[in-house]
Amino acid sequence: MKILYFAWLRQRVGAGEETVDLPEDVRNVAGLIDWLKTRGPKYEEAFRDTSAIRVAVNQEFANLDAAIATGDEIALFPPMTGG
């Protein structure tokens, strides 16, 4: 699975993207975020407040309960503002 990080999430995680092998018990975005938090302090800090995170699954906006699977592309980013 390819995970893309944008804006302050990218800064906190320390990478713009990574490829991970998804644990079998992770089946939705919320489960992915919970799993990412276990990967170390920088992930725990980055995903502390999930209300400040938006997600896209395969380039489509999605909710935290959206199903995910191996091979998906997940983008994680803060809310966007217009200007």
C-alpha cells in the first residue's frame, strides 16, 4: 500500500510517501491510522487528532470508515482552505 503525506503531516512523519505492507486486521482508514500510531512517536504525534486529518483513497475523498486493501493509494492531509 502506498501512503502519501501532505503539509504538516509530511513534516511530522518525516516523509512525503512510503510503501507499507498492511497488517491483515487493518481493513479501513481508521484502522490504518491506529496502526500508523504504533510505528513510533512521530506517527503518534502526527495522528493524535484525527479530526484534523482528511483522507483520499485511490484519489477519491473518503471517510475514516472507508474500506482499504493492499494495493490502494492512501493520501492523508489536513483540511484545505480556499483562497
